[in-house]
Amino acid sequence: MILAEKIRSCTLVVSKGQSRNPAKRALEQAIADAAGKIADLDVVIVPHLYDLPKNGESINRLRAIEGDVILASWIFPRAAHWVLDRNGVGGNVGKVLLGNDDSDEDDAESTLGEQQSADAADSTVRMTDLYPRPDRKIFCIDLKSSEDTTEFVAEIYRILGLDSEPADSRALPIVGGKIESVDEATGRRWYPVIDYSRCTNCMECVDFCLFGVYGVDGVESIMVEQPDNCRKGCPACSRVCPENAIIFPQHKAPAIAGAETEGDEGFKIDLSQLFGAPATGDDPIATAARERDEQLLLAGRGTVGIDERLKKRQASRQNQPKDELDRLVDSLDEMDL
């Protein structure tokens, strides 16, 4: 197992789930209570991260955190990281082993080495290359990873660079750290989240979305300017993003919701067709165009279909050489499953 270097200061943020499931509530509270016994570790409990209102009490509290952050939430870690980022809580991705198949040292080091080699070979400029995040780590833990409180607590100890949790820790008084709960009214939301480590600022999403969701900031960088203009349940823009940089954390397809997937451009889109996208023979571009037209009709507007820009994207995509996933999909089509 890999031990992390002891970090300078840290806050554990526990993001509650949207449902009132008593088992989920109990797990969240048990993790917070156990972490609150760790000296010098502050614990903040907030409503569901994705639903937090802009500039609300919870967001302002999270922005006040100065050191590293351990975030435990019910959305995928990649999605959680970029939800924090969009709300002004930036940092670099910290390594989390819980729920990660590459949990032993050799496999983890090999995976990191492969990723570094791939990054070196990729000359594409990403938004995080142009605008590096603050010099701190954000460790995102997926609460779906386990039902065992002790596994989460052990991972927190590992991240902090501390020895394993003492056997009698449950009997210890809270010393040093503290638990703070932010009670804030929230409603369920639906909006895209941009993964800036993938985004190249190509502006495809601005051109595609006709509901004014996207805009640019003062340095002409893409941003989700009007998140609540997004049409609930529509993930169409994620299907046309060339870099698979757009996440909808609440989408039923894990690949669109921010789950990590292997492979390069197109893999996420094809996976979403296999696991959750409309069950049709359409390619991702046609699916996105149809989803956009459905929302335009619901809004009382005229349809657009596959416009000239999308036709070019569609042709370009079809001309790409087939990869292993393409061949797998072709095989499934031949079997008529």
C-alpha cells in the first residue's frame, strides 16, 4: 500500500446524498464522527455538493478552506473534483486508493508512469496547462466505494500520512479537530461541469448549446455561465465535446457522470451508448442532435437537426480509424444482441 506524505493542513468535507436513505445518512455521520477524533483535522458537513447554490453559505465555507481537502461524496471523484473547481475550490488531484483497482504499490506506480508517458506524448494544450490550479491537493473519495466506515477512515489516515486508525479510536474524545455542519436549503439541479484537465477551449459546446448555458470569461476561456438554463435530463453537449470534457454528475450512464474510462477520444461516447444512452442505431452526433431538438420543442422553439458544423464533426469522426472499442461494438452488432 502507498503511504502519502504527511500534508500540512487538511479539511474533510462530507457531502450528503440527495436522498433521505437512513443507511447513507448513518455512513456519512459515522465517517464524520470518526474523522473528528483526528487531531488538527477539521470536518465540514454540507448538503449535496452538486446542488449547492452559487455564493451560498456552503460554497463560501468551502472557499475559506486554505489547506488540502479530502472530499467524501456520492458522485464520481472526477465529477466531484470539477464541481469543487467550478465553485472556486481549486487544486490538483490527490491519489485515492479506496475504490481504485490499482491499489497495490507496483500497479499504482505503473499506472502513474503510463499516464505520465501518455501526457508527455500528447502535445494538446489543455486549460489546466494554461491556468494551473492552486498548489494544494484535493482527494475525492466515492462514498459508493464501500459500506464499511472503517475502510473510509483507514483511507483518510493513509491520505494524512498517519499510522492506521487505533483500535480504540471510537472511544477517544474529539481533540484538535472539530465537526461543523452547514444546514442550507438546496434543490436538485442539472447542469454541465467542465473537466478543464481535458478541455482545449475549442468552444464546440458554445456553438452547440442553444440555451445560453455556456459563455466565456474575461480571458476568453469557456465556462458554464448560466448553469440553471440547462434543460433537465439533457446531456447532448457531452456527446459532441471532442475531448469528452463535459460531465453531468447525475446522469445514469457512468461515463457521462464522470466515471474514469480508458482510451482516447470517442471511448466515453461509445460507452455511454452501451450503458444508458438512447437505444438506437444513431451515432453520438445524431443522438446529441436529436436530444437538442427534443429540448427545443419542449421550450416552444424550432428544431435544428444536424447542422453543418455537426455534419463536419460526424464526417470527421466516421473517417477515424477504428479502435478496439469500435471493433467490439461491431462484433456486438453482428451478433444482434
